[in-house]
Amino acid sequence: MKLAIITPTRNRLYTLSLLHKYIARQTRKPDLWIIATDGEKPNLPDKPVETIISLADYAGTPVKSFTGNLMRGINVAEENGADAVLIMEDDDWYASEYVEQMEELFSTADVIGNKPTKSINIVNGAMKEAQHGYFVLAQLGFTRSKNDLFRASVEQCIKDNTCGVDKKVSISAKENGARCGALQTPKIYLGMKGIYDIGSGQAQGLTEQHRRYKKYFKGYIRQLLFLNKSKKDQQEQNVYGKLCQAIGEDDAAAYWNIISGAKQNQWGNLAEKR
């Protein structure tokens, strides 16, 4: 099976550098990594697997940016003969066995996901585990036979001006009798809420939900400015401690460097001129 990873992105180069690391350490490396962007072109220092960076012009709104890059990604995957794809988002955390475990589902299913979904809000350290009635996009996969189902869901989101691709894919899969399969392994994935392009001011491709988190983060920073040092340290340690517990100290430190601004530039010169 030729397996492709699709990552829709726009100017989130710091967190994309972390996904680069997660893909490089997979126990089953994908055959192709497609980075679909309408922002700056990532300047990859090396390519952990065969990589295609597909560029598009910014479509003018967050929804069109996001959905347009998803559509571009699936087209590139099909053009390059991918038998199946996994969506991996640019800011979330993936364990080293993620791709291997997800791929096993394709032996009996055409649309796959991982339930429940676990996430952390890096603003306040709130951990959440949710059993959604659908496969969330960051953990969605499907075989080539369902490419058109995915395209139709993306096109409907463009028409409705919403970003609920994952819900539409899951609903359509059930309605059309597609074979669906899910892991029950929350420990191999952690969704990161509130980290989107912190400090860059260039996150034009964000959905409204993530813009809201960004707004919360700014409020959080203002709050910290007025806390005394001991309370500030305690609050930061709480968030950092939960990250360490969830994904390990090394990966938590990499996220925290971005969050705190101590080491935003993960790759040196992150972007090339288009």
C-alpha cells in the first residue's frame, strides 16, 4: 500500500517543524508527505520521506484557505498514486507508532479514525477526552476509493462556508455504507488547542475556532503580566507539567519553547521565497 500524509497549512512553520520530527520517527514511515500551503513555502532542512510541497495562492478567507489546501492535497495524492491517505495536522502531537497503528485499519475499512480524541488547551492546561460521533480531521484516513467522498465533503464545506469537513465525511461514509474502522487509543495522539502560530501574526488561514483560542491566549498573557511571580510560575508549571505527562519531557519542551517564545525558530530560516 502506498500511503500518503496530507497536511494543510498556512504560515505555521514553527509547529510544522515539530510534525516534521514526528513523521521522521514513525515506525512505519509514510511513502509520501504532501504539504499543501497557500502561505510561505517551508524550507525543509531534510525530507524524512518523499515530500511534495504544493503551493497555492491565498483564497481570501480562513475557510477557503483551509478547504482549498485540503482539496489540493487529495488531488496531489491521487496524481501520485496513493492507495490511502492520512490527514496529519501541523500543530498536533503524534506518537511514533501512530501511522503503523492507523494503517492496520485499512485491511478491513475504507474510512478510518481514532476515538476517543484527547486534547490539551495550552492556555490553561485543561485536558479533555471526547468520544465524538465522527472521526476528527487530524486523525482521519481513507482509501483511494473514497477520494470522491472526501472531495464532495470539502466542496460542501466551501459552499456552506464552514470547516466541518470531518463531520461531513463521517456522515457521508455512514449514509453510503462505507466500511469504517476506529482505534480506541487516545495515547497515540494529542490535539493542541491555542498554539496556532503564536507570535507570528500571520495566521490568516485559521478557522474561527482557532482564532478564538488565539484571542484567549492574548488574554492569558495579559493576565500573567499582572500576576505575582510565584503565581505566574505556578500556572506555567501546571500547563507544562500536564504536557510532560501526556507526551513526554522532550516533546513537551519543544512545544513550550514555541509557546514561551524562547525558541520559536526551529529550523533556522524557515521559509523560502515563493
